[in-house]
Amino acid sequence: MKKKFFITTPIYYVNSTPHIGHAATTTVADIIARYYRQKGNDVFFLTGTDEHGLKIAQAAQKAKKDPQTFCDQVSEKFKVAWKKLNISYDFFIRTTDPRHEKVVKEFLERIHQRGDIYKGKYEGLYCIECEKFLTEKELVNGHCPYHPKSKVIHQSEENYFFRLSKYAPQLISLIENPQTNYIFPEGKRKEILAKLKEGIEDVSISREKVKWGIPLPWDKKHTVYVWVDALINYYSATRFVKGKKDFWPANLHLIGKEILWFHTVIWQAMLLSAGLPLPQKIFAHSFYTIDGEKMSKSLGNVIYPEEMVEKFGADGARYLIATSFPYRDDADTGWERMKEKYNADLANNLGNLISRVAKIGERLSLTNPRGERRFWPEMEAKVENLNLPAALDWLWQTKITACNLVLNQQKPWEKPKAEARKIIAEIIVQIQNISFNLAPFLPETSKKIDHIFAPGKKLTAPQKVLFPRLK
Ligand SMILES: [Zn+2]
């Protein structure tokens, strides 16, 4: 029996098109999914789009489209972007899929029967951009901390509430126990723990005035709050996607830090209430800044994945995303820096190594040796901790740069043929294993390298360089 590994990205809200932030979460999830597949696990990699709620209804209206057509079109843009980045998801879920809607109703019915839902009146502040209620305490200069330009509205309506507060003690003890803690990295665990200990309120799970949503099974005048609907996707996919029933609970929910609370508190409490097992790990990464500034449409500095793929190729874009991935703190990036990194690491270092070794080996009429292929333990440790920048840095410093150094120092081209062949053969064994370790990150490049250095095959230098230098 293969070990199961279920990894998810957040489902992206279809009010905007994919940018480098979405691309980073999805690319990193893809790298992790490919890594576990390569280790022989049975992987289920889920991504998709979140399509209900007031903001989508408004955006559709503005675009003069009915909401479903609008969702179909934007959702497609995410699929196109992921195809360009060579994302190997197993299923793309959409919350307007009737099969998902059915599971949402069943799920809510279950926690309703459990006695965890009651009717009440909601009065308070709301950020439409986040589709989220805010407390006075959370405001920054009277605005949502994530949307300083849009207005926070006052809402007063009848809602159904979920008894979130009831689950706080249980969540605290789960998070405090290192054996059952599911929040990573450590800074995020502390943040959530402190917030939980301050005391939490119950949360509204329905909307009276929002039509674009899933009707509550016991009161059709209300629709399910878009966040509650969205969170259930992780579970619903395992109910209706063929052959995935045994994949719940998820091994890893990969998310951005802005949605930490929903995933680590509300979602967990919902699962506890429904009597379902909790995901093993929720990993929240940080944000990108672009040349020291916040990324925003109004600053005109938004980086789109399609542009990255156009400039650097799919693997180039994947490499630049993985090496700059804000896995713990915010990380800065920018076009100029990306180009320098691409040229230094891919065109000069890796690309050069491959073409030099292939050319010399061809001249020596070498047959490729049969090296062992496995993940280096140093790589495994870093990848499994999601520290992809450190994993790639290690691979480049200790393996790729090292191979180039051996070549420069031993100068096989000055040596007698037998000695030269031995030096090159040893480097090829290293390259074969570098390629194996690179495969989850740069799948196309790894395939090309494997083709050149296929064991037992007579070595022929490729006509084209792997990574053309950019001016
Ligand atoms: Zn907001």
C-alpha cells in the first residue's frame, strides 16, 4: 500500500486574476506534490476557485455578466496560468459545482444537528474585500488592515451563528501540545494561540441579503457565508472526486498568512463539531514585496505569472518563485533581481555545467554511467519543512557549484583520455542525482538533463542551451 499524501492550496477568490502571490502558493504546493509522488506516495493535489459571495455578485454586475458566466471566465484564467507554470494538480475544484454544494449542505446539517448553530442578530463591521467581519480592534486608521483604500461597512442582519467559542479550549490544548499542534511556522502558532487565549466570539455562518451562495438546508432565505462554503472544499473534494474517499484528513493545507484565522481556528472548530479528523499541518507563508514596496494594482507593480513564464520559461519562473518563497517572513522580489538570479544560477551555473560536461563527454565518446538516484537527506529535510529557498541554495552551493569547481580545477581537457573520462564520468553521476533532486522544482529541465545523461546511452551534446542568457 502506498502512503497517502493530500495537499491543498487555498481556493482562489475569482474577483481577481492570478498574480505572483497565488502563483507562489500554487507552485510551492506543486513542488511538494511532485516531491511526494517521486518518493512513491499516492498524492492528491487539490486546487481551485472560490466563487460565491457578495463581492463576486458585485464584480459580475459591474462586468455586465451573470455571476456564473463571470465565475466560469475568471476560473478559466487560473487554469490557464497553472498550465503555463506546469502545475500538476489532480483536481480543480469550483465552489459552484453542485457536487460541492451538496457536501456543504450535508456538512452544515451535521453541525446543526449537533446543536452548534443558533439564530442571532449580527451588528458590526464588515470588509467586503475580505468578505469578513471585523472588530473595532482590528481596524487600522478606521480601515481593514488588508484594504486601507476600501470602506468598512456597518452591517445589521439576522444570521445563523456557529458556536466557535465552545471549541476554543479544545483548540488551545491541541495547539499547545507539540504532538497535536498543526500550525506552522512557529511564529504563526504563537500568534493564533495568543488570539485564542484573549477569548473568541461565535461566528456568523449565513447571509440574509446575499443571493449568490448556497442556500442553508434548514432555512432557504439564507445563504451560506462564503468563507464557510469555501473551507468545506477541502473535505468535499474527497467525497465526490473518484477514488479519493480515504484521503481525508489533509496532510498539508498550504495558505497565505492573511487567511490563517479561518483555517487554523474556524475550519478546525467546524471539523471538531462535525466529528471529522483534523488536517495534520497548516502552513501559512508570508507575502512578497516588490522592490521594497507593497504589491498593488494602484502602484502598477503587480507581477503576473504569465509574464514570468514569458520571460524565464516555466522552469525559470518556478525556480525564481521557489528561491524567493516567503516561507517565514515577507520576501522582496522584482524584475531586475529575477533576471540577475536567472542569469547567475540557471544560465551560468546549471546551464553551463550541463553544456560543458555534455560537450567534453561527447568528445571523449563517453557512454553515460549508471549512478544511483535518490533524494539527498539535506534536501528532504528542507523540502519537508517547506524551506524551499534553503533547499535550492543547498543544491546549488554544495552540488552544482561544486561540480563546476571540480571541472575548473581538474581540467579534464588537459588530461590523458582515460583520466579525463574518469573525471567526467564522476561528474555525470553527480549530475544524474542533481537532476533527480531538481525534478520536483524544474520538471522540464530535469527531463532534458535525464535525456542527455541517460544511463548506458552514448553521450550526445544537446543543440540548444537549457537556459538562454537574458540581456
Ligand atoms: Zn479587507
